[in-house]
Amino acid sequence: MFVNEKILLVEDDQSISEMVNNQLMKEGFMVETAFDGEEGIERFSKQSFDLIILDLMIPKIDGLECLKLIRERSLIPILIMSAKDGDVNKALGLGFGADDYITKPFSMIELIARVKAAIRRATDYSKVVKKVDSEVIHFGTLTIDISNFSAHKNGKNLKLTSKEFHILKLFISNPNQVFTKAQVYNKIWNEDYFGDENVINVHIKRLRGKIEDDPSKPQYIKTLWGIGYKLGEP
């Protein structure tokens, strides 16, 4: 399934880069490496990739800035690596647009599993979108265009990340359904849920910040305390 999938690895530590590169190649992936943010952006601009593995602590252009620059142009899956939880929270929660993360030190088994899951999710969602054929959903002041991954509020582009868009689509496509955090995680991340609420909380909070008039009093994605979330009234 993953043969010939192409990955961009941006990591300034030579030993880590070689270790990850070798393991990915053993799994059948093609890998391009970059050792700083400037080189990473240059390679991203000139080639097509299926996933980016991005260390946050890299020279010239740091990982968070790279994330921001890439997300302005693409919804490509991005897996970040970092030894600092604070940087991970920023990447997930401040609109930079990471899809998943792994903290150092990590096992190669976990890394490969996350890489395959991220590519699988992107591939599966792409297949779904191709079947929709320009479906546009209007909900209150929101307009969601499934075919081109865009969402607008009162005509203004919301600039949602990949995960934010998928979460919004999940709720708007199922207006009467209550979703537990486990169900949200299973459907969006396509993985088993092990109680890591932080990832979901951060993405929901950021999404609300973009779609709600008052994020502290959400109207579109409502919290049902002790249960989960539900789409509100438009």
C-alpha cells in the first residue's frame, strides 16, 4: 500500500535523520531529507510529497514557521517531532496545522505506525472527497465546500487546517448525532482512542476560535458535559 509513497524528512540531527531515513526506506517509502527549515521549504516547493516529518528545533527557519508556510499552500499530512511538550501544543493548538506528533525519544515502531496512519487517513479522505463532486454545505453563516477543502464564514475564508476541516465536516454532515471524544478521534484520526483528550481538546478549541462568534459560548459545536459534542443550531 505504501510502496513509492514519498516522504520529506526535515531533521537537523544527522544520526536521527539517517536512522529514520533507513527505516522508512525498509518499509518501502521514498525519502528526501533536509537538515534545516530553509532547505525543507525549498524541497517542498520543488517536489510533490505524500507526508512531511518535521522536527521543530531546526536551524535557519524553525519548525513552527515551516509549518505555517507549508499550511498556507498545502493540506499535506505533517507529522512533527519534538522533545518539548510546549512546542507540540503550539503546533497543534495555535493554528500551525500539524496533523500528528511524536515526542523524542521515540521508538521506530511508533514512528512508522504514525506515518502509515497519517498517509492512510489522507488517502482515504481523498477518495471520499472525489465521490462527492463539488458538494457545498451551507449551515448558518458557514459555507463548507467539500470538493476543495475550504470553509467560509460570512464569505470570509476561515483558513482551516486539515484536521479542523475534517472535524467541522464530521459534525455538519451528521447534524443530529452526538459524538464522544473517542468517536471523534476514531473517525478523524482513524486510530483507537486511548484517552488522550488533549489532542481533541486543542483541535476543538482552535476550530471554535475560527467558526464561533464567541468561542466561550459556542453555538456551532456544543459540548455535552460528560458525553461529548454535538452540532448546535445554525
